[in-house]
Amino acid sequence: MAVQRSSYAKLQRDRAKKAKAQAKRERKSEERPDGDDGVDLEGDALIAKLTGHSGPPSPDELLQLVSALHARFEADEIDFDEFEELKGALMRRLAVDS
């Protein structure tokens, strides 16, 4: 039996989805023309605000910040994209002992 091909409508949806993703990438790159992704600055501001000091936080403070970030996300104070960016910024600062 022959394999059924994708419908034209499905192909159009896939193309529209790819075009939307490309437009989003371009829009984000235009927002940050210097090439900086902005996540670290946002993460630094969050850490400074929540810890009360601008120095590097301890691993315990970082874990508390991650916990607070999860609570903010669950309370719908921030959206998923912002949650992922901030969580990534915090996780990059955690030192992993091997």
C-alpha cells in the first residue's frame, strides 16, 4: 500500500509556523543589535534584586532564587519564555562538583 502524502493545508501550516519562528528570531536579534542575548544582564538584575547584594550569590542563594522563580511562574506572575530565560541564567551560575 502506498504512503499517503501530507495534505496541502498541512504543508501550508508548517510553512507558516517556520516563517513565524524566523520572524521571531529576527525581531529578537533586532532588539539586541550588539549580539548580546541579554539573559545574563536580566539574571544579574534578578539576583541583585532578590539577594540584596550585587556580588556573586552562594549556591544556597541560587537554589532559593530558582525556587522563588518557580513559585512566580506557578502563580502566573511571569510567562513561560521569561521563566525559561531567568531559570537558565540562574542555572548557568550553579557550580557542579564532579
